[in-house]
Amino acid sequence: MPFHLSLEHFSPQTVQTMIIGRFLAGIGIGISSAIVPLYISEISPTEIRGALGSINQLFICIGILAALVAGLPLAGNPLWWRTMFGIAIVPAILLAVGMAFSPESPRWLFQQGKIPEAEKAIRTLYGKERVAEIMYELRTAGQGSTEQEAGWFDLFSSRYWKVVSVGAALFLFQQLAGINAVVYYSTAVFRSAGIASDVAASALVGASNVFGSAIASSLMDRQGRKSLLMTSFSGMAASMLLLSLSFTWKVLAPYSGTLAVVGTVLYVLSFSLGAGPVPALLLPEIFASRIRAKAVALSLGTHWISNFVIGLYFLSVVNKFGISSVYLGFAGVCALAVLYIAGNVVETKGRSLEEIELALNPTT
């Protein structure tokens, strides 16, 4: 964490209120983490869908960095936390107001049989000259058929399980590759290099994340999702190996602090190039329309559960096996992810959602 608050500053009522607030915020974050990439993928033009999806990740990273900056006055004023938390109300209100004026997904409207509403949404998003083209794509894909939306058990049927398992696996690899562990341990790593400020260390990690996400947004529709994923996990594996060696090789001892910082920054950069933004973008693209919402929710559930487990047990595992061994294990997970992606993930660059659905689910 970038900063720490002592419980002596809080009354029991304040702590209870904060817990309730965190619970409600968690519900909102959980819902938005599933809906936002789904909504973006369904309303975005094919040629820039990747860029728009990665820009979402970019602004998440900018928000994290802004939160770190908002916490800077806390070191001199322990009561600043109230103002700091209050600042978060502003983007929440802006999002709520903005979505009130945003059109509904044309694909969802078409699937619900609301043809006039779908055509109106298409005119708003793409212009009236593309209404006929996009309506034709929707009809060709059969999204207006009588086939009902899939149930939860349908996700595990032979028809859909392979593609659903890819979605869950990508988020599992994303978390088991160690991103949260690296962030949690980054302050200790930076202290070993002489950077004593926790906020400065967290800000450097956050800035690296923003920079990598900005690069990813420019490459997503040129290089493709699959190649960025493989490049990202390969870079993460190399960075984790460097981190592990910096803690164990005696020949590197004089440079261990510097190498650890370099390894951490390179890892975060590599993560933000592909492993961070691509899964949330790729999943709505590869899931058929009748399972898209539930499959995205299942995959995001895998994300949050694995995130929680790693946060809960990371320090215990480090104490038992040592940080070097843990980082080496993360490097192994990244290498396995590259092999899995090479054999199981399809490229979706430059293809409409309807084209992808027909290619992956020809019987739909």
C-alpha cells in the first residue's frame, strides 16, 4: 500500500462506516469491472475496438496514479483521509451522469427484439449511413433468433466450455503471474535500492503502468491481441527471473537493489502492455452473444477470487519459501501462459463481433 493509517485516528463508529463503505464500493467495482469492457466491445467500431478497450485500462491506471497523488498530504495531516476519500465522489458522479446520456448497446437491443431502438443507437454511435450495414451484420450473426439467452449451466456444455475456459484461464494466469504480489512488495524492493518513500515507490510503479497502457492502446489494433499477450507474458517472465536472481546470485549482490527496481519496473511495463488490458477486451469478443454476459461475469469472478487468494496468502508463502523462490514460481507461470496462449487463443483484430461469433460457434 502507498500509505498506512493507524486505527488510533478512528472511532469504532468510523471503522464500521468505512467497512460498510468499502463493501458498497466493492459491489460497484465488481459490477463495473464486468459491464464496462462488455459495453465498450459492443458499441465500438471494429477498426478501433482494441484501442478503445485499452484506453479503458489506461484511464484505470491514471486513476490509480491520481489516487496516489491524492494521498500525498496524508503524511503531514492524518485527518486528510476524509478529504481524500471524498475526492472519489467526483469521478463516480461524472460516470453516472455520463452514462445517463450514453446509448444502449445496439447488439443488446437487437437481441431483445427492440429493432427501432437498436437502429436509433446505431445512428447515435456510428451515423445514419452505417445503420443498414450494422443491422445486416446483426441479422447475419443470428442475434435476433429465437434462441434464448444461455443459462449458467450452459457455460459448461461442450458447445461453449472451450471458449469459456479460455476466458477463465486468461484471468487466472493474469493473477497467478504475480502482479499484485509485485505491487504489494514493491515498497520493500525500492527501499533496498535506497528509495525510502513508500509513496514515491508506488508512484513510480503507477507511472510505469500508465506508460505501458498508453503504448498498448496504440498497438492493440495494429499488433493484435494474441501477439501482445504473448509479448507481455514473455517480458513478465524475464522480469521475474531478473528479480529472483537479484535476490540470490552473490555475483549480483552489489547491484541487487538496482536490479530489483529495474525488474519491478520492467515487469509492470510488460504487464500493462498485454496481460493487464487484453483479457478484459478479448473476452467479450470471443464469447457468443447468448453467453457473453454470464461468461464475462464468470471470468471476472475468477479474477477477483484469485486476486483475493493471492493477497491473503502471499506473505505467508514468502515467509515459508523466500521471495526469490516465489518470484521464480511467478516466472514459471508466465512461461506456461505463453504456451497456453499460443495454442488456445484466437486473434480477433480487425474482425467484427459477429464474424468472431460465427467463426468460433458455427452452429449458433
